[in-house]
Amino acid sequence: MVWVSRALLRKYGRFMDDLRIYVRGGTGGMGYPRLGGEGGKGGDVWLMAHEKITLKRLKDQYPTKRFIAGTGANSSIAALKGASGKDCEVNVPPGISVTSDDGKMFGELNKPGERLLVARGGIGGCLVTNFLPSKGQAHTIHLDLKLIADVGLVGFPNAGKSSLLTKISRAAPEVADYAFTTIKPELGIVKYADHKQITVADLPGLIEGAHMNKGRGHKFLKHVERTKQLLFVVDVSGFQLSSLSPFRTAFETIMLLAKELELYKEELRTKPALLAINKMDLPSAKEKLNELMEQLQSPEDYMHSLPVKMIPDVIIKFKEIIPISTHSGEGIEELIECLRKILDEEAEKKIENYQREQLYALHQSEI
């Protein structure tokens, strides 16, 4: 028996996944030349991963977006060694990658409690510096949030991703008949009877050309990178973005999604993937499903009918293919169990690979 609860990103306000801030380490304290006293070191600026913070909340709390550490104390007769300046600690959400304006990578914060130094304080005045202090480092940095979730829902608009998230987690994303209902990622939590829980991210629908940033594709695709598993959601009847866009069959839709992911980042095609074929409650769905399953069994036999730009270099081999209906509930329980099964299998593989590597390293050290 599976029961579910919701965990919405909008709990903390309007979703924001990038923020630009200014950080500066503290200036060192003045030295005391007559007695050889050293000024205190300026404070450092640290980013701290904290699960209760969002970039939206950070921006609201600090509208100037300036974070400056304390100045080191000057050396004096009473205290020849000046005290260090106070560090500045900035709480940020887990899943942050930090870069400078010129593209330099500072690092990532993926788990609550992790810290990252982004601006060192200046040294205090001493003999080497002629007892003059130095200024702290100063940077304008970009905080780029990529969602960390067990499962990422991938599909074109109106495939039923939001309805599926609602069905399996009781999250409440907007659901409607028009194409772009999800304009920000939504996060749901699925809880199992043994208290195991997995997070599922509903990512805004992709469009053709997303890898080139069409429809803000990069803003959406980046969230796929940190998911452990991909769940493709496809309308069994096919997809058409608008009356001016070409109609795509379910098979073409799958190939296009695979191509968009591949063009954005090749590593994405190695992620474990499942396929949910949605809207099985519609008329003629069974016939269309049979046709699609035949195409997926031997995709190479059907590639000749596709434009070259639509054909992925590597065909994704789905771990499971599950027909579902978010309207009637068909296949939903099976899908929930499959998500858990594949995640558990991948976790076991990682443990086995780690143990194998450790044994190999031990063997090599004994030679």
C-alpha cells in the first residue's frame, strides 16, 4: 500500500532558480609598526547549504544582494595581535552551483550543511606588508539552482505530467487543456508503506529546439541533470504544440525528447529511464498503443520516415514501459512501484560497483 503527501516548492514563495549576488571578504586590520603588532585578518564569506531557504527568500531578506564580511581589528598596545573579522555566512538552498561573472566555477553545494568559501578576507598589516592591511576578495557570483530529485518528469507540454504528479503525490500543480500550464518546477514526495520516500520533479514542458534555449529550454533542461532517473510522459495520441506546428506521433515525440536531451548534454542519455504512455482512457488508445509498442521494439525499422535532425544518436532503452491514464487511474499503482524498483536496483548497482572498486584497490596495494 502506498500513501502520499505533498511538498511544493511554492511553499516558500514564487520559484526562482538563479540569483546574482555580490560578496566581499573583510579588510585586514592595521598593524602596529612601533611594536611589531599584526592586524587581524578580515572575515571570509561562506555559502552554507540549508534546506529551509530558497533563492526567492534570500532575495527578499537581502534586497541589496550584498554580503560583506567583518573587518579585522587593528593592532594596539592592549592587543598586539588584532582579532579576526567576523565571517559572513549566507544560507542558500541545496543544489546550488556557484560561478563568477567570467565563468569561473567556485563549486557546488548539494547537501544541507555543506559550506563553500567564495571570498577570502584580506590579511592584517604585518612586517611583510609594511604593517598595511590588504583588502578582501570581491566577486559578483551567480547562484544557479538545479533541482535534486529522484525522478524527473520529461515530456512535451500537455502530455499529462502535472496530472501525473497530482495523482502520485497529491501535489497541486496547475492542470488545464492548454499547453504551457507548468511554468516552474513542482516537487512531489511519494511515500511507501515501509517509510521509504522518493521525490518527483515535474519540469516545465519542453519544445522542439529546447537544447538551443528555445522556450527557455536551458532553464528547464538544467533541472534534469541532477535527477537520478527520468520518467518520459507521452500522450498515446501524439502531440501538436499549435496549429502552426507539425503534428508528432507518440513514437516521434519519444525520439524528439531523446534528441533534445542528447543535444543539451550527452550524459543525460545514460540515466535510467522509464516511459509512461498516458491518456489510455481515450478512444482508439489501445490500437495506438499496440502500434507504438511495435515501433519501440524495433525502432531502427521506423527511422527512415523521420527527419534526420529528429533521430537521436543513441536510442534510449526504457527500463519499463507502462500504459497509464491519469484520468481513470489505470497503471498508476504499477508505475509507482516501478519507480521504486528501478531506483533500488540502481542504488544496489552503485554499492556493488563501489565494493568492487575497493576490492580492486586493496588487491593492487598488496601487489
